[in-house]
Amino acid sequence: MNQPSAAAWFAQFGVDEDLIRPALGLATQYGADQAELYFQHRTSTSVALSDRKVNRVHTAVDLGVGVRVVVGDQVGYAYTEDLSAAAVNKAAATAAQIARASGKGVPEQVRSAIGHPNFYPVSRSWADVPIGNRVPLIRAWEKAAFDADPRVEKVQVSLADGESYIYIARANGLRASDYRPMTTAWVSCTVNEEGRRESGSYNLAARDDLTFYTPDRQERLVDMAVDRALKALTATEAPAGELPVVMAAGSSGILLHEAIGHGMEADFNRKGTSIFHDKMGKSVASGEVTIIDDATIPGARGSLNIDDEGNPTERTALVQNGVLNSYLHDEISARHYGVAPTGSGRRQSFRHPILPRMRSTYMEAGPHKPADIIASVKNGIYCETFSNGQVQIGGGDFAFYVRFGYLIENGRLTRPIKDVNLIGNGPKVLAAIEMVGNDLVVDEGGWTCGKDGQGVPVSQGMPTVKVGKLSVGGGR
């Protein structure tokens, strides 16, 4: 697909240098270490089906600009959905007032960003896909779910997609842009066996076009939703107490993301609130543990060509062979630490200021076969499907909810279990990892990370991992 440049795309809304230059002049009128205009145009469509009927078709369009002015650690921010010169200039002047400092504006000489790889090329824009192409797709998923087992009595299905054009104009002269596609599919099933009802769901997401939904992925989408619902019919609660825990490859990365990854975002460390703030260069895990935050995985939900400051993204090694190696930096924290940004400055939309955020966070594969890891546990639990959790960033304490798993008895997976609570401390769990499997899976689920009221799309992954001991509790 030949996509228009972001500059050309925004020209239809009157965005050009005649609009940008005066606004940046106002943004930097009192002095600024950095300032930018962040233009965004986003469209989205979703269709949903329940009770064999299409019960929702929704489209949305969002357009606006956010203005950020940075003076030291002080950030002034304002936004407008009106792209007229008067409205953009007012937002720029407001942001400058909030971050006010004495001095002159930053000189400007327009320069384009260095060309960057495209980690999510598409052959067809979602805007060119008719609703009539989407509905047969979700109807097919519904039919496949009902056909999978006679106990399936209710199916809900949805398909959401969209695309976003962004254009960044910096006061230092930088101009950078990106086109960002996104799609998410979801299937939920309710099964009924002699009056006992249970539910299960599964979802897939990517920065991709309609070709993402290969026959294999569509089959997995349906089969996993049905399988989880059926598994819940026979699953029991987990035993309580401190037990060895084996985390399955894939979605177990949620624990890595929440309990450890947030503590490695540089703003928490710059402020001294993360438990990792004084551990740079020190051992925090066994030598088998390497943790990566990567924006460059082709098509991954968490991937980015550039971050929201216009900087190139990268694969950042947070922990290298057990040693804390890097934090995740936006430009403010990078300047504080005297290092280069890691391309981790992100925002939910033009309405939100930039924060250092994760992208695709995972643990690299280790040397052990998954079967050997399970065989090393006499009595413990195997956690397969994580749902959500709560984390206290400063101390790293967490509580996670595991929807499905299995008991491990004498080195073998036995009875299915459900509704498991894991309670622990992120740094302590990191230090308690005893074995890392050779089966890394970066999960394709539709994960969204929340921080300071902002949600951004992310990916996460894990190989099979054994934690020597964790507090386990049953019940929702």
C-alpha cells in the first residue's frame, strides 16, 4: 500500500509550516529545553456479534494536536481538537505559561527525521475494508465456536481495527511522522453442562491489516476460547500456601511486565520511587535471566517505528544475564542520566503528555526444556492463563489473578485449576527464578498498559520459567 506521508495527510487539515512555526515560537517564548507539536488523526471501526445477531457497529474519528514545553523537569502541556491557527497558538501559549522560564526561544531550522524501518507494513488500509467484509468473518468465528462442542450455548465475537497518522514538529527543527495500524479480535464462549455454566475467552491483536487473520490464527482464536470454557467445568481451586510456581510460555509475561517492567521505567527511578533506582550495574537475577523491551518486533501490538517524541526506537536490554543494564528513557530522563533516549517516550493520544513506557517486554529464552522444568517440581502449580493484577511500583509488591493452570504432582501436570491468586514481590521473584525455558513466546493478545491515567498498547512474552517459591491462594 502506498501510504501518503504524514505531512501530506495533515495538509488537508491546514497543517503546514505556516501553522507550525508561529505556534512553536509561542511555545518557546519564555525559553524551553524542548518543545513540540504532536498532531494525530485516528480512525477506528468495531463490529460485534452476540446471540447470533450483529449488535454493534461503531466508527470513530479523532483529530487534534498536543503541545508540550519542557523546562528542566517542569512540563507544560495543552491540547486542542481545533486545528485553526488561533486555537493551536492558544494551546502553545498555555503550555509555555505552565512551564515558564526566563530566556529566549529555541532556534529552529527544519530538518526531517532520519529514515527509519517500518515494523508494521500493510498492503491494505483498514479504511478501505468495507463493513461487509468484516461481518462474514465474525459470523464464521461464531459458527465455528458453536460447532466445536454441543455444550457451547452462547458466543460473543468482536473485531476492532483502526489506524493513526501522527506528525511531530519539534522546536529544534525535527519533523517526524508515522502511520500506525491496529487490529484486535475477540471470542468469548459460555458452556453449559447439566446446569453448570462456565465461560472462556481469547483474543488476538497486532499492528497489521486484514491478512493478519490467517486460517491458523482464526482457528486458534475460536479453539482457545472454547477450550478455556470447557476446561473451567472440571477445574478446581488451587492449594494455598508457599509453593514452587512454573509460569507457562506466553501470557505469563504479564507478571514480568507489571511486577518488574514498570519498576524499570526511568521516571520512577529518577524520582527514587522504584526499588531498582540504586541497582544499575548490579545483579538482580540469576545469569539465565535476560529481560528485553523491544519496539522492533514486526507487527507486534507494542511495536513502534518512532516514539512519540520522534526518536527512533530500539531493542533495549533491561537486564542482561542477571545484571540491571538499562532503564526505559524518554528525553527528560535520558538528559537526567546523561544517556541516549531508548525510544520509550509514549502517550495515549494528543491529549496526553509523554511518559517513559514499555513496548514489547519479554524474557529471552534460556537453556532448559519445558518438560524438564515441570519435572523438577515435586508439588507446585503451573500457571497458564493470566488475567490481571495490581502492583505497588515503589516496593514491587504485587497480586496477580491466574484464570487457568494445573497442579504439578511428582513432576507431572495433573488436575486443572482455576481462579488462582499469586502474591509476591517483583524483585524477589526475579531473584527467585531458578530455571528459564528454551520456548520463548511473545503473546499476540490485545494487552493495554495503564500508567498515570493513560493506556497504551503493549506486547509481552515469556519462556517457561520456574520460580522457587511464591504465595498462592485460591478463589477470585
